[in-house]
Amino acid sequence: MQKVKNILAQPNKYKWRENPPKVTPREMRVAMATARKADQFECDCWNTKCPNFGDCRKCVVFEMCLNQLPTCLRDLQEELQQHYLAYHGKEK
């Protein structure tokens, strides 16, 4: 017999409180300022499985705290890297 799961249970509810990301206060302020700007544009993100899908502000803050680009901008980063390699050689 299958065990009945409680769909309202949140086992990782305090995950970030117990193990916060290692960011400086300045990085957090930059992330929040960028998130305020993110409220002004519409999301064209293709990652529909992302828990932050559709909420640009939350997505930008979360990804910048991890020092990553949001999913919707990663293709742009790859294009810029290819452009750089094409015009400036193989060094990074």
C-alpha cells in the first residue's frame, strides 16, 4: 500500500535560514535594486519548471544572490561569450 503524502508539508521551509547564501550586504543591495527594475519588464523565460517562473523580481534576486544570470538571460551570455571568442581568440 502506498503511503499518503501530506502535500502541504514543507520539509525545507527553513533551509535558507539554517544555511544562508554567502553574499555581502552590498551584493544584496545590488540584487534588490536590479529586482526593482525587473518589475518593469515581462518575463520571456523558457524554464517553466523554475519555482520563480513568472515572478521576475523574485527570480532576479534569487539568481543574483547565487551570482548567476537569470535563466532568460543565459542565452544572451552564451552569445556574448561566442562573440568574444570569435573576435578576441581563445583566451578568457
